[in-house]
Amino acid sequence: MIDRSTALQLDAADPLASWRDEFVIPDPDVVYLDGNSLGRTPKRTVEALHRVLDEWSGDLITSWWEHDWLNLALSVGDELAPLLGAGPGEVAVHESTTVGIFQQVNVALDLAADRGRPRVVAVDDGDFPTDRYVVEGIARLRDVEIRHGIDDLDGVDVVLRSLVDYRTAELVDLTDETDRARQAGAVTVWDLSHAAGVLVLDLHGAGVDLAVGCTYKFLNGGPGAPAFVYVSERVHDRVTQPIWGWFAQHDQFAMERPFDPRRGVGRMLNGTPPVLGLTAAREGIRLSVDAGIDAIAAKGRALTGFGIELADQFGLVNVTPRDPARRGGHVAVRHPDARRLHAALGERKVIIDRRDPDILRFGMSPLTTSYADVHEAFAALADLLATPD
Amino acid sequence: MIDRSTALQLDAADPLASWRDEFVIPDPDVVYLDGNSLGRTPKRTVEALHRVLDEWSGDLITSWWEHDWLNLALSVGDELAPLLGAGPGEVAVHESTTVGIFQQVNVALDLAADRGRPRVVAVDDGDFPTDRYVVEGIARLRDVEIRHGIDDLDGVDVVLRSLVDYRTAELVDLTDETDRARQAGAVTVWDLSHAAGVLVLDLHGAGVDLAVGCTYKFLNGGPGAPAFVYVSERVHDRVTQPIWGWFAQHDQFAMERPFDPRRGVGRMLNGTPPVLGLTAAREGIRLSVDAGIDAIAAKGRALTGFGIELADQFGLVNVTPRDPARRGGHVAVRHPDARRLHAALGERKVIIDRRDPDILRFGMSPLTTSYADVHEAFAALADLLATPD
């Protein structure tokens, strides 16, 4: 029988426990298991935003050079790269995940071999809505056919898929699935939104060409923080993205020339980088780098394992993979009253996440979640279920 | 002969003079005539960012509902609308100007009548690089031809053009030029980046269908602040933009459905809105609304007129239109040593702007620029020119 004292023992032995002090936590009574949707606020982010406001007001336009704002999308990308198993010059941080997916699927369509027929993009009907929507939009714009489903990749040119399922937390094997697509002649665009910052990723080792993801979940980059795009250096020279802006121009301030894209991932850039958002994203990313992604991922597996044990103990319907190598950073429980339970937990200051129609998500952001949090959340849910409406 | 005392008299009579106190100005000795590139920092913005950091850390994921972050791209758009002569529900603020231009040109291509041949997009070779680059990128993606130049619109389907020339500040007539394009059967996408926040605009009155622009120049929205897109309600039902994300979805949290775009300008949205950037943009926009765009535009005409008089007095080569109804918010002077002069002025704490090959821009953001600033900048330039290297 797991109880609160078990959780407290685990917290006492947790090597990452002190990282929670790096975050602004105004009300310690709130149990926050939704860092997989919006990560908490790093204290360093508050300080960094003060600094950037001083740069803006004090150095004005010269900040673009004095404080290297011009290069911010790429320098923040370089800081993120080790968390993805990527190298310098392969990651840029900018715009929204939606725009990044749009760019990458278009890039993949150009990378895919010409087979003398309209190219085929495979996307699963169960994937996150934006991934499906973006592909639908591209199919309206270009001569592209959609394959609904990713089990059979025969005749597919581009695969867009999430590494971690946003509902069940199911994690597929990055290397195996990239290989399977490549053997079918397809280029895969990986959506790492639910993976970055909570899993050890090795994009290089797995032979990944293209990836995209968000920084506001496990990377604690702030609400609506800019997204990242990864382009393997192996394909840099063959990449042409669809949205051509002046930050992608080789010699940006030579205003009179035709478009001549930068070398490397810089050609993925569009317009003026969002300095405030990038400043916040950078601090979240740095925290994860400093804490160490191996330790973060190990704690993620332990927290989610602990959550699954609690779900079992309380008789809940767990839908998360039990193999720690096959799951991301949250635990999902299915219940027909998910909507009501989610709201009732909120009234008890237990904040979890919900996805229609019947999924409750317990997000376990390793730097800010304690075992006591996990115990309290599941115990509160069990208590609600034992209590008549 | 205009001298410093003339400038001080004009400042004393300036009804907007006190608005300068609304901005963070750490060094009052800096003469800043580059607010047309990056506006100064409103004090309210600093306060608003503190508030939004408190919302994030305190209310966490629930802020999306509690503080209406979900609707921020549209609510900020509604606050901006009066400055554009637009109505509620016609403006959204999100992503970068580059992405906005990409969206709008694609929208315009769909709005344009089918004439049984590839559609033609006209853009001037002298327009801002991003506008040209985006069109080049679209022509690679879709079956589109580019017309280099906007004088002859015969056979043109879409026109992309800036209302104010980023070099000379030349302003064209919005109504006349929109009409001229329409009579040729073309839809115009107006880039208002150098116009919004310094000119009285009447998009409705001018019959404009589509426009885009940035908020970090005269609107003082912060470095890399999100852009705005305007879609006239007259064409709302016929608009399909190319980048389909979940914030454009009619019932966003019903995750299992095909893409079904929202009504109105909301269908232009892509991904999760950049909350920090939008918070800053909103405060800049509010300042202009509160000060009154009529007064702002009147001061802009007076400041630029004063600058042109000074340019004449000092024997400089002014290339800005002399008719106040035909110019935007900056004064441009041509000089073969522009690069050296720009740097030398910077060493004297006079910050202006420069564009290759030979243009010096004196930006006159009405809420933060005094007549004394304008006098000091031109006098410093004249002094430099009178001094041997």
C-alpha cells in the first residue's frame, strides 16, 4: 500500500528535489500536474525579462547588435540542441509550433523523391489536431494526397507524427520508426512537443532529418513560447522552406537583392524574432540543460511509474504504457466523468489536464513535481470517486 | 533660420509633449530618432509584464481561461482596430509580419477571380525585402507568376505593396490605389508596417480587403512584437488561409474533428498565441489609442515637416515628399557617406536609422520625439559634415 509517507521518502531521496526552488511558486498548496501543458515560471525568467526590458529601454535599436538579438532565434536553438541530441546550427526557435509544422512538412515534400505522381503525406487521425489540420491545409495548397494512418507506409512520401501520444503518453521508438519510414522511401517530420525536455532524445543517432516542437511544456518556456525546428545538417543544402522572410536572407541588410537563403537552419527563419518570448524560452531551456536531461528523464520515468502504481491501487483505468521505455512524461486515466472530475479536482487546488472525451492527464514535469504531488492528486481523485455527487 | 529656441517653442506648444513621460527613458541625453524601427518602452508595458508573470506563476494553466489568454490574439486585435479604421472582429495579432504576409497573399490568391491561367502577383522591386521574398517563395509553392512593378496592373490578380515606402517615407493614397487595383480585377494586400500608429488609417472607408503590419515600430509593441492581420468582414466568408492550426478551429477543444475554421478573422490564427509578446503589444497599442491617433498623426506631420525644413537649412539632400499628405512618419536624407555618418552620430548619442546604400532615416515617433530631438539630430549631422574626417 502506497501512502503519503512513501511519497515523502521518495522526495527525500530525489536528487532533483531542490530544483523546485528555482521556480516561482506563490501558493505551495496547489498541486500542479499540468506542466506538460504549461510549465511553471522559472525565477531566472523573471530576472531575464527585467534585463531584456532594460536592454530595450536603454540600448533601444542598438540592442539588436549589442545584445545579439539579431541572432537570438539561432543562439537559443544552439542552447536547446543538446536536449534534442542535435548539434550547433541545427535548431532554430521562432514562431508557433503550427508554423513550424507547416514549414517542415513542406520541406519534407521537397526532400522526398519524385515518383511521378502526387506526393502522399501520412498522418494519423488520432494525432494532435494541429498536425492533422496543417496537413489538410497543405493538401489544399499543393498537389498532395493524405494517407490517414501510419501503420502502412507503402507509397508514402512524408510522415508527420508525434513521438509521444498527447492522450496516452505512448512513446514510439524514434530510431525504428524513422528507419521504417525511410525504408518505405518516406521522410519523417517528428513532432516532439510532448517529448522535449522530459525524454533523452538523440535525433542525430536516430537519423532524424526534420523535427519540430514547443518550448512551453516540459521546457518551461512560458505561455505561447516560440517553437523549435530542427533540420539535420545532412539535409541542410537541400532544404527550402515555404515562408521566405528577411531573417532567412544570407546578407540580411543588403536590401536590394533577390532571396538568397542563409546556410544551415537559419534559412528556416521568417521575420523579426520575438525577443520577449525567446528570452523566456531561453531561461526555461537553460534550467533543463543545467539540471541535466538524463536526471530529468530518469525522474520522469520514476514519477510516471509511481503514478501508474497509484492509479492501480485506486482502481483507476490507466491507459499509459507500463513499460517506462514506452511512455512520455504524463499518466493518462480514462473515466467517463472526466469533465466533472477535472473541475472538482481544480476546486481542491489539484490542477491536472483533460482531453475530450474521457482522458484525465497527470503531467509530471520532473523539475517541479514531487512524489507527494503525485500522491495527493491521485488520492484526491480516488476520494472524489468514493464520494457521492 | 531655425535654431534650438524654435524647437523649444514648438515643444512648449505641443499638446502631446507629456506623453513622453509614459515611456522608460533611462538616459535623457540620447536623441532617439529610430522609433520607426523599434519604438521605446512604455512604462505600462513593464507593469503589464509583471502582471502577466504573476498570472502565469499564480494561476498557471487556468490563466488561459481566467485571464482570457485564449482570446488574446483577437482581443488585442480589437483594441488595435480603431487605429486602422477597422471594426471589431476584423483584426488579429499573432506570429511575425512575414507569416502574416504569407497568409494574406495566399488568401488574396484564392479571393482573386479565376481567369483560366496562372494567377499574377504584382510586387515592386523597391518594396521592403520581406514582401518581395514572400512572393518569390509563394511562386515556388503555387502556380503563380510574379509581375515586377505595380505601375501597370493590367492582367494582375494580387497586389502586395507597402502604404509607406520604408526608404523615402512616400505615402500613396490608400483609397485611390485600392480602387485602381480593383478596377484591374486585382485584390490588394496592404503592408502597413510603416503606417500603423503614425497615420490616420481608414481601411473600411478605403474599401481595403486585406492588410498586414507590425506592432514594434510606431505602436511601441516591443522588440519582435507579433504582427497584425486585417481581414475585412466583407470577405470573411470567402477567406481560407494556408496554415491551419488549432487556434483557428471553430470548436478548439473538440479534438477529434476535421478542420472547421472559425468565423471571422479568427480563422487566420495558427498556434498558441505568444502571451508575453501580445501583452507588450497591447500596452503599446493602448497608449496610441489613449493619446488619440488624430493628434499623433498631426504631430507626425509637424515633426517631419520641421525635419525637412532643417534638412533644407543645412543643405542636405531630402528625398521625403514635401506634401504632408504624401509622407509617413520619417524623414529620409540621401548621402554617399551614410554609413560613416550614421556611426558618427551614434557616438554622439544621436540614434537614427540607415538603409543601404545611401539613405539616412530620421524616424519621428510622435509620442516620444520632441522638436528639440529633431533639431539636435539634424544640427549634429550638419556639424559632422562641416568637420573634416
